[in-house]
Amino acid sequence: MPNLTIDGRSVEVPAGTTLLEAAQRLGIYIPRYCYHPKLSVSGSCRMCLVEVEKAPKLVTACSTEAAEGMRVLTASEKVRQARRDVLEYLLINHPLDCPICDQAGECGLQDYYMDYSLRKSRFEAEDKILRQKRRAAGPYLMLDNERCILCTRCVRFCGEVTKTAELEVMERGDRSFIDLKEGRALDNGYSLNIADLCPVGAFTSRDFRFKARAWFLKRTPTICLGCATGCEIEAHHYEGTIYRLVPHPNAETNTWLCDHGRMTYKAVRAGDRLGKALIRKGLIDLEPALRETATRLEEAKGAAAVLGSPWLSVEDNAALARLAKDSVKTANYCFDFSAEQGIKDGILVNKDPAPNTAGTRTVKALYGGLSLEEFTGLLAGGKIKILITEAKAYGLVKAAAEAAGIRLIIFARNRGEAPAAAYAVLPYASYFETEGTFVNYQGLRRMTAAAVEPPQGIKPLWAVVNKLASYSGAELHLDSAPRALKDMDF
Amino acid sequence: MISVKKVNNRPLNLLERIYVWEIARGLLVTMRHFFVNLVNPKGLPTIQYPEQPIPLPGNARLRTRHRLKMRADGAPKCVACFLCQTACPALCIHIEAAEHPENLVEKYPAVFNIDLARCVMCGMCVEACPEDAIAMDTGEIPGGAVVREELLMTKENLLRNLPGEPSLVGAANRLANEYLRGKE
Ligand code: SF4
Ligand code: SF4
Ligand code: FES
């Protein structure tokens, strides 16, 4: 365990720790471009230069290991001068097109220039080496070689994380540039991480392109519901619209985020988002639709069934269970879902596409109910006249329900989700618009957060269920999400 | 502590208390102005705004109706960087950026609205613009609309170059230039 001094403060670090990480432990920030905690060290940008006593010249903090008795200076005049010089160097051929660059506002060059340089360049604009401007580098990425500072984070990400190695540095010296290998495209399923990794505006997202300025965006930490991995994310939104999802790195599950997960926000403002209920495909306000549904439930007395969903939060599943038990008063309900879980591709994507399979178990533990097999058999048996469930969960029993010609009451957010045969489609707030508890494949319980407002008149599913129950003449008293979790073993 | 100042007003005299004479005295002043202006309307300070424009001094600090400058090909000089929208304290600028299919400028404003009903004419947008694409040098004072919609300036009616405006590459605020030239 070497003991060293950084800016006069001593610290003991495990052998093999770099100076940059040792400084981080003391809360001393050393500027960096090429260093990334989850990638190999490259030492190419020289932004992290620090002074080590008795060393003949400045050393790169990201690639120098701490040694016993080292005395490091991170803010000496020499270091500050070096930072100014490195920035001037990195900006020699930079196009300075911040006004049209999506990275502006969260750009490493802008930030460090303001923090460490504020110096006028001594190089003429006319002498800049021009490189290729924007071009698509895959379905999700835009590449602008002129803005690149050759930190090679992107190259290392493709080589080390996705192991697909699409990128390479071509040429040498001031002619070097990042390029795709012959005939390749950045479509490895994790490509948008490169837009996050890129400290400048060389790689930017095609999906986010020109949609909003980074400094307008508000950040709400929440979780991704793209699969059972349940990555922590941040929803970036502005004036009620979500513009992008980015990973919120954490030790338990994720540093990165997959492209599929990043696009899940799109359903929230999609053209087919339900702002009203549907009865026999006709748009109708929620209240009359619920009254209609309640009447149909009344008719079917005893022949109704309720199916939970691993795509719904624990609260909403619990509300459905209460609906079945206390309002419809039936034993024909099922919260029994199981799926093979585990990371499928060695990075993040889970074998289980549903985000809350583990969470439904707690609902089952409290409310019991049929197993999925029994439930499917029951549906196929022809005794059931009406089924209440969520659109994606319906897919699990579709064949049986269709064959038996069961009347369907479906909870759905988008028109496209709902089966065409549904008798009633009831809209509910997405989990970007309301809180919900989800349990991921590791058993970690995580909450979504309301980043934006739901469309006018749209309520969380538990609230819709509560209304439906009161129209059926049995109050459930679900007036808040925690209320639905009452009695639950959590 | 609030300090209280006591004012001793002069008590009204009899004539003032009778009131009629004072009323007549006031009306006399009004009538004098009425007849003087009737005989000599040239001396009237009132103008028929907004039908009748006021000649403005060519001052560099003058802030009048906005315009968006045009490039030689008629395209907006604006690149939809949103800095004016960011700087605007009245939140009256609304921009929607889009990708230009062939132009190397890449980004351009598909929508650019200024709601003059909200604008406080502070000129921050002009200050903020890194492209010198927005200016407030038209010499027209906005206002006096019958319906609010008239006060919403869209890209179409914002885009214009002033008569005789030189090539726009690197052109700074025209009035500022004139002002500076006058100083030489
Ligand atoms: S003059 Fe001021 S208030 Fe008016 S648009 Fe410009 S920044 Fe906004
Ligand atoms: S600041 Fe200038 S370039 Fe930027 S959006 Fe406004 S007018 Fe356009
Ligand atoms: S961060 Fe150390 S050289 Fe780039």
C-alpha cells in the first residue's frame, strides 16, 4: 500500500492505483479526456498532466501508478501552463462550430477551456486541417471527424466492451482520424454509449440530433424498463417532453445502457398514445368507459378473470389483485410469472424481456392465485367470459383467450400495443409519468420517478383500477401508490 | 420603526371652499389649450401612432423591431443555436431546429418565432447571437396591433435584409457600424 502526498495531503492507496484515481479519493479533480474508469488506459490526450517531484518532466496522472513517497502537485504553475498548452493544441484543428453542435453545453472542450485556459489561440483559422463533417456512422450515431480530439474512448469501447471493434484510428500525426472499418457500421446494440463517452461533439446521437439544447434539459433519475436488468438511468426532459435517456452509472447493475433501452421513451409521446379509452375501437372518455366496463363485469359475475403483468409495477399488480379479490370477488386471477433470467449478451441485455417478473412474486406471495398454467387452462375451458389484463401480458395467454372468444378489457398506453379484438382498452400513465416499484433480476427493488406529466386525464393504473372498482360498487380506497402496497411483504 | 411625518396643510380660504370659482379656473386652462390647438394644430405634440411613424435618431443603441439577416442565397444566417432563446428574459423566442438536407451549415431554424407581445425590447438576443444573425435595427417600433396574432413574428416576416445592406459575411450591426464610423 504505497503512501503518497498529493497537493500536500497524504493518502494511502492500494498498489496499482493511478495518480488520477488516488487524487479522486482526496476529492481532487484532474481534468481528463481519454481516461474512463471502465476502459483501459490509453494516455493519449495529455490533459491529465501533473507534476511529480524529482521527475524530469510532467507525467500523465491516468497512466502513472502511485509509488511510495511520491509528492504530486496538481495545481502548480507548470501544470496549469501545461493544461493551457494541451487545450490550445487540441483546439488547433477544431472547427469551433459550437452553435450547431449538439454537444455544446456538455462538451469537454468547452468546460475545460472555461476552467483551465481562457486563452486566445495563436493559430490561424485558415491553417486548420479540414476533415470530413457529419456522416451517419450507424443507425444511431453521427460522426464529425473535425471535432474529434482522438482520445480513442470510442475505439476502446468497441474493442473492450462490445468486442465488435468497428472503429479504428486511420493515418498518422495530424492527419489521423477515427473511421469505421471497411464495410462496418456502428450497430452493435450499445452504440449510443459512444455518444455519451465522446467528450466532444464528434460522436453525437442521431435520435437526439438538434432536438434540444443540453442546457435546457432537466434530469430525473429513474430506471429503464426495457428488460429485467433494470438499469439505472436519467431521463432528460424539458417542458414535459422527454428527449433522451442516458445511463446513471452504478456499481450494482450498469455503467452503460443498451440502444433498445434508450429508445423506450419514444412510446410516451408516440402518435398512437392513448389519451382516451377505447370501447370497441371507438374513442371515449375514461369515465364512461369505466362505467361500461363495470357493467360488463357485473354481467359476467363469476365468469371474470384477472391477469397481472410482469410489465407493470408492483403497485399496479397489487391494485389488480385487489380488484380481483375485493371487487370482482373471484378466485380466477393469476400473478404467477416466471422467466429465465440472466444477462444474455455478457453486457446488459437480459434473457427476460419483462422488467418486473421478480416483482410479481411478492404480489403472488400475498394474494396467491392460480399458476399461469392453471389460468391458461381455465381460459381455454370456456367458463370465463371476460378477462382484465395488461396488453403485453395478454400476449402470454392470447391463444387460449382467442380460442375461447373471451371479452377483453385491456390496459394499454399505446394503441399499437392493444390487441385489435379488445372490447375495452383503458389508458394509464407510463412509468415516466408516475412512480412504480420494480424488482430486477438481481432482486434489487427500484423505483421509477415521474419525469413528465401524463397526457391530460390519464391516471396511473392503480388509480384507474380504483375508479373501476368504485363503479362496480366496491371501494378499494387506493388513493396513492404506497396505499396499493399495503400489507405487502416488502 | 416607521417614521411619521406630519404635514400641516394650509386651510382653504373662503373662495376655495365655495368651489365654483376654482372649477371655472381649471376649465379655463383646458379651454385655452383647446382653442389654441384648434387655431394652430401644427403645434400639437400628439401623433397618430401607430399609423403615423415617428422619425427615430440613427442611434447604435436603438432597439426596434427584430429581423433575421439573410445569406446571399436567401437562407437565414441563423443556425438555430438557441442562444437568443436562452438569453431572452421574456421567453418570447421559439425556435425549432432542423437538419438541412444538403447545406453544410447542417442546422437551420425550421421555425423561428418572436412573440412581440411578450418582448421587452431588451436586445439581449442580439447580444447573444454568435452568428450576428438577429438584429433590432429596422427602425420600426412594434406595437399597436388589433389582434394578438399580429404581434407574433414568424421566420417568414422576420427574414429580411435592409436596403443596400452589404454582403452579410462578417457584417456587424449596421447601426453600430455607422455609429463607430462616425467616431473615427
Ligand atoms: S429583445 Fe429581449 S425580450 Fe425581445 S426577443 Fe430579444 S431578448 Fe427577448
Ligand atoms: S442566437 Fe443567432 S444564430 Fe443563434 S438561434 Fe438566435 S438568431 Fe439564430
Ligand atoms: S486522461 Fe491521461 S492522457 Fe488522457
